Amino acid sequence: MAHSNQTRSARRGLLAGAAVLVFASALSAAAHAEDTFDLNALIDAAKKEPPITVYAVTGKIVDTAQAFTKKYGVQASGKKVNEATQVELLIRERQAGNVVGDVSVATDVAAAVGELLPEGVVTSWAPPDLQQDIPERLRTPLVVASDAHVWTYNTEKYEKCPVTNIWQLTEPQWKGKLAMLDLFDKPLYADWFNQIETHHDADVAKAYEALYGKKLDTSSESATAAWVKAFAENGPLLSDSTTVADAAGAPGQSDPFFVITSTAKYRDNEAKGLKLGLCTGVQPFSGFLYPGFGLIATNTKSPNAAKLFVRYLMTEEGIAPQTVDGKISGNSAISLPSDEPSGIAAHLDELMAFDASTAAADLDKREGWQDFWRMNYKK
């Protein structure tokens, strides 16, 4: 559920002040550390610290933490925790002075940029020895991996993607046959709408003109708002990731759903016999890349172990369990496996990339987009 602005204001009051100074000094220390980074020294220091716990949205973090422990002799355990709960836990643990989650992976992007980082609940650290392979825009906050959410169709029903333009999804033939993650449970979709409006509104208007041969009237609302309104009026099914993937990909359907879902679900083509197909060449984008940050609790008792774990996630070995699902490493030297089932590697330039620099605005406008959806949604 979205948090109210009042709740956020209360949190800001509780967490502000000295926390900001702590965050600033941590960044300063991190900058100094770049000049003197020594991996072996980091490993030695990490071994002397208490065990760490890592929160992540994927259950694979359990095995990743075990592999990390085996590799370095530094105790780590992984816990699967969804985005919203990670934010709540990190804030409560900070307020209570009792850090449990030392590292947070793939937390709620808007909440991280709008609350957790500026209020000093967490810090971001990019491993200096790998920075040459981490694009500058992905370093602060550090993007461990990005999750590709893509327009998806049923390959058993269609020889090719039946959609070439997002405005087609507002037309009558798709009414009641669309699906996506529930934007009230997974607010990243509300944030996506805000990212489109902030950075790509002209592209949405251009796509309308390309499809219909006339300019979209944007005198009263943005092109993005016009699209979201018309899309909501077609009554997309809002559900969890498994239900959305099954709605599109379950075999034997005469009239399957058209959906947007994570490339991670494409593994079910083999595991469950789904028929998920990647839509490419869709105007103005074939999907979006949602960044997953690697963040360290400011008051962790094991700062070196936490840094070592974050660095491990930026290596091919550490992120391998996620790249097989089509997650894109923040380390540009790491490619997706050749047998990754969606084939997204060849189409990354068609995806809208989240811009973390405006994520705080996404948080402020999140409830507005959710309310806008609720007002226009028609079953």
C-alpha cells in the first residue's frame, strides 16, 4: 500500500538532522576510500565483524548469501523481503537503534531516493576497483541489477507480437484482455507512469501521431496522462507476477491476455510450458528497466562485510543467479547468458530506463497516479 504524505512527513521529522550529516560524512569517507581501496584488507576486516543479513526481493538471495559465506569465510544470510517491507524495516530498525538488515538489495527505488538515502537510513557505496565498468549514472545510488519489464504475448496464439504501438492497447479489441502487476501492491508501476511523463511525454505523443496520423490534443493533460487514462479504461487485470504471466502464456488459450511482465517469468516457458513471447519494436518503448539498488544500513555493525557483499553482487559470480532471469547487471562487463529465455539482451535499447535522479518526485506523485488510475479504471 502507498504511504500517506503525512506518514512520510512524520518519518522525515524523526530521521532528519544528524542523519543527513552522517550520510554526508559517509559519502566523503567513501570518496577518500577510492584512493586507498584494498580488496584483501576489506576481506580481512569483514572477517572480524558480526554476521550480516541481506534483504532482497528475490528468494535467490538465500543461496547467494551462502555462496558468499563459502567464498570469503564471512557469515551472511539472505532473507526474501518485498520492496515496501524493506523500506519499513530499514526505517524502524534505524529508529530503534537495532540494525538487522545490513544490506538492502532492490528496494523501492522512489522510497530509497526520496526517503532512505537523504535521511541517512542507508548509504550507497560502489566498489572502487570495479568502477571503470559501472556507468556513472548507475553508481550513485549503486544499481546492482535492473529488472526488465516487457510487453509480452502468447506465441501459440500469434506468429508475432500483435502490438506495435502502446496506443493500440487503448483500443476496444484489448478491453478486458490486458494484465499487469497491481500498481497498488507494486507501486513501481505508478512510478513508471511518472517517469514516462517526466522524461518521455513527447515520445508518447509522437507514438500517437504515428499510429493515428494526427496530433494528440495535450491542451488539458499530458500525453502520458491521456494514455494512462485510456489504458485504465480498458480494465487491465491487476495481479501478482505469476497470475499475469499465466494469463499471457498458459497454453491452449483461444483468447490469451496481452501483458507487461518481468523477463524473470520467461523461465516458466521451460519450467511450466508457458508460451511467453517478447514484443520488440513497440513504439515508443517495448518495456522498461527498473533499477535494483544495493544499499548499506548506515548504522550496521559490519560495514566492511556489507561492502564486501555489495561488491560480490557486482561480480559475475555474485549476480549469476539473477542474470539467468534476464536481470541486467550494473556492471557493464557482465553480459546476460546466451540461453537467457526472453532474448532481451538484443533489445535493451528499446526499453525505457528509470532515471533515479527524479525518483524522489516519483514518490511524491505516486498516490496521485494511483488515484488517477482508480478514477479511470473500468472493468
